[in-house]
Amino acid sequence: MPMDAREIETMIREALPDATVEIRDLAGDGDHYAATVVSAAFKGKSRVQQHQMVYGALQGRMGGVLHALALTTGVPQD
């Protein structure tokens, strides 16, 4: 069963409460999403570490229920 974009957003926001999250369904099938996540928690972290934080928020659903997620992450611009 595919994941709903709202569910992805909720899980990310629970792990990163300050995050600005934008989710787009790339194929209209509920399996291929793109996410843009901006959070102060990413400050000082490498891009890989930022992505690991987002994947961690998804609690193991990547590669299973959630087939593909193209990630763009960053810190807020002051």
C-alpha cells in the first residue's frame, strides 16, 4: 500500500518540528515522491547526514512502503 504525502510530511515534522516540508508526488502513484525539507537541525551537518536524518524520520519505510524519495535539504536562510 503506497504512502500518502501527508503521512510523509507528518513523520518528517514529528522528527524535525521546525522543518518546512514540501512533498510532491512525482508519478501520481503514491510511490515516487520528491521532498524539500528545510530545518535548523541541519546546520553544521553534511548533505548525507541531513538526508539520513530525514530517512530516519521515515522509520524504515524507505525502500518498502515508500519506493522512492528524491530529497532536497537545507538550512533556513537568515
